Amino acid sequence: MDPNKRFWVYFMASKSRVLYVGMTGFLMQRVQQHKAGECEGFTKKYNVNRLVYYETFKYVGNAINRETEIKKWRREKKVALIEKDNPTWEDLSEPWGKPMQLLTADSSLRSE
């Protein structure tokens, strides 16, 4: 088993806040599939393409158990979990793939 392998339980939402809960071993790839409309069914039908929450797990069994647990919850409890860390339901994947400015020890934070 790869000691660096991780699994994610994640919430995708539409702009109107229709929710989908899923589990994957490849979060970035799965989110890109949702965004591209490649996931047939519910998420494509309701345009559920914004990552609003995720949790990371080392063991697949723990991720599956957590996904199963969350799927049994009422909507209000799911919303509370999202809003605890993401109160405005921002798309957490929005900055993925965009250029980043890396600061080094000699970088200045001053404007010149």
C-alpha cells in the first residue's frame, strides 16, 4: 500500500446549492470531471460542479464509512458542516491550475 495515498469525501454544489456527496481517491481529477459534465446522472442534470467541502482520509474504509454516514444526514446537518469552514459556499477548486507567485527567503513583500 502506498503510504502517501489519500482518499477524499467531498461535497459538490450547484449555484443554487443542490448538494452531492461523493468519495474518491483522486479529488482533483474527479472535480474536473464534474466541472466538465463528464459525470452522468444527478450532478450533470443539476449542474453540480462547485467543490464546497472535503475531508481527507488515509484509509479507503474510513472514507467509505464517512461518506455513508454523511449521506444519511438531513440536509441541515450537511449545510452546517459546509458552512463551518466555507460560510459563503465558495468553490474551493477555483484557484486550481492558476499561476501562483511563490515567495522565497529573499522575496520582498513591499510594493516598489
